[in-house]
Amino acid sequence: MTEVEMWRLVDRAEGTTVGEIHVEDSDFPWLTGRFEPRPAFGPFRSLFDALSDRLEAEDWDGFELAHRRIDAVLALHRPDRAAVPDYLLRLDGDEAAFRWADAPFPAL
């Protein structure tokens, strides 16, 4: 059996893990899996709700702004514990879909 990769979502200000993503599948460039929030995740939930709202409304400027707000306060760490330079993460309940890059994504 293959070991499941575990990525961490980390509060940039506190350095604490606010959630974990257990990767279950990949379809390049996207990885998907189960999101397990930690107690410290509560204050950040609304940022992901705003991102989903902007995506559903096809408001790309609002989507970019919501993404940048998330990135400003939360870092995504690979299984080797290194933070990635840029990422895009969407949460839907306990499901997570994300992509990451070795360099910042270009603006939309």
C-alpha cells in the first residue's frame, strides 16, 4: 500500500498548522484529498468561502483578490515541510483540491 502524502496549511503569523491535506489522487497539475481542519482553522474558513463564491460567480478579479488574501495569511507546506512559493487551494467541506508552483503564479 502506498503511503498517503500529507500537506500542511500553516498560519504565516503564528507558524501553527491550521489544517492538513491527505492527498488521495492527482491529475496534473491538481492534487486532491481529504482536508482535516485543526481548531485554529476557524478564523480562516471565510476566506475559502469567499474564494468559492467568486469562482462560482466567475468573478475572476474577485477570485484573484480572494486567492491573494489566503496566500497572505496561510502557507502551504509540502510533505518535506518546506513551504511552496505559490499555491491555489479550494476547499469544499472536507475535500481539498490544490495546485502549487516553484515560483509565484502570474496574475490573472
